[in-house]
Amino acid sequence: MSDETGSGPPDTTAQEWLAGFAAVIGAPAPDAVVTDALLNLAGAAAHDSERIAAPIACWMAGVAGVHPEEALERARQYVESRAG
């Protein structure tokens, strides 16, 4: 069993945890496509700024009702616009 600091092996897989959390909040668990898009969105935010932007960017997409794949595309466009 892992402790509050996150040390030790996890008790559940990410998919199991997300499925359980989805049930608690009354939302569907993300499928593999959505999960991949969210991870890539988080990566785009974290690599172009401070790491804290990663989970917040995912939250913002959800609040805005933007599908994760679309949010990822918009994030990539934003990153590219900042580089040029």
C-alpha cells in the first residue's frame, strides 16, 4: 500500500483509479484516445512553461467543453505561435 507521499507501489492502475473516480464524480472514464490526447496536452503545457500548467490546461479544456483532441491541436498552435 502506498502512503500519502506517493512512495511505494500503487494499489491500483491508472485506468482502475480513473474508472473509480469517474464513478464518484458521475462522468465517463476516458478511453485510450482521450487519455492519450490529455497526456499530450499536459506535455505541451508542461514543456512550454512551468509544469504546473499541465493539469490546469487539462482542467481548462474540460471546463470550456473542448474535446481533448481539439484542445491538444489548439495547444500545439499556441506553442507554435509563441515560437515564431
